[in-house]
Amino acid sequence: MSTGRGLYTPEILAEAMELTQFPWDETLPLRGSARSRSCGSVIEIALRPDAGNLIAQIGIKPHACAVGQAAASCFARAAIGKDLSELRVSRTGLSRWLNGEADMPDWPGIALLEPARAYPARHGAILLAWDAAISALE
């Protein structure tokens, strides 16, 4: 399950820094937020959908650990062009994978979160971006 390198790998820390590519934008019309009960991390997401209700633009305001920020960055890079139903399916698959109930979900970059599977207290932080985006689109 774990690579043995610990939770905060160089790859996770680097991905957390990539979140700056998705700055908060007050003009984005849809908003959602989610809080992890286990660690208190919070992710706020603002979205602009296109005419077909696919995500066209994302802004993120993180108040989360590096794992939550890395997961949010991974989410944001691949969420453009996705709709609410796709996010729900991927969120379910991600949760099942984190809990050891399913194979790794088909989401670009998600493999870098493999070390966090061994830390159940961080699973909630990993799911925050999906939960916040789903909330925004609902």
C-alpha cells in the first residue's frame, strides 16, 4: 500500500505547489466548499461551467495540508471538461481505492497519492476538491 517513503513525498509537495495554477477568482459564478472531519482541512472551489455544464474554469482557495492541496491540484488539472456525473463517479472510485476496496481510479496523476492510502486520517483531505466541486455544481 505505502511506498515506504512516508506521507509527504517530494512528488506530493511539488504537486501541492502546482495549485497556484488555479487561483481564486471572485468572478466565477459557482461555489462550493468541503471540510475534512478527520483533520479540519478545507478546500473552497469556484467554477465556471460552459454552455453544456462542463467545467470550463476553476479557482481554488486551499486551507489544507500538503496532501489535500496536492489532491486538489491533481483534481483541478483533470476536471476541465468534466460534468457533475463524471465527478460523482470519480469521487466514488477514489474513495473506494483509498479504502482498499477497488483498483486505482482512472484520474490523471492520482498515482502520486498512493503513499497517502496508508494514512486514513488524510483520506478526507484527498476527497475535498471532489466534494467541493460536486457541491458547487449541485
